[in-house]
Amino acid sequence: MTDQDPSPDPPEAPKPLPGAAAFLGMGFSAAVCVGIGVGLGLWLDHVLHTAPWLLLAGLAVGVTTAALSVIEQIRRFL
């Protein structure tokens, strides 16, 4: 008998890289988030006569939401 441990399990295979559809989905989701934020900001500016402040706030919210959405989608492949 030998004192050697049995061979360890082979390392996990890397996860497959996402296809073009996944990247298109990320881009589409980012564009929709920013578009909705800007659209709501423009509409609220028009209704409340606060231009350009709510447009800028909508843009900030849209970009933040887009970044969080893309990060969430990327984590699926890590």
C-alpha cells in the first residue's frame, strides 16, 4: 500500500463563451434601459416644465439600470 492520496478530480471545464445572441441581448437591454430613462425624463420635463433636469435624471437612472442589467447578464457566464 502507498501513502499517496487518490488522484484529485480533474478541474472543471471552463464555461462556454456566450454566442452572438447573448451579446446582442446585452446591447438591446442596455439600449432599452437608457431609452426608457431618457423618454420618461423628456416627458416629465415637458409636463412639469423643468427642462433639462428630469432629462438628466432619467439619463442617469437609465445608464445605471443598463449597467446593472449588463453586469447581471455577464455574471451568468462567469
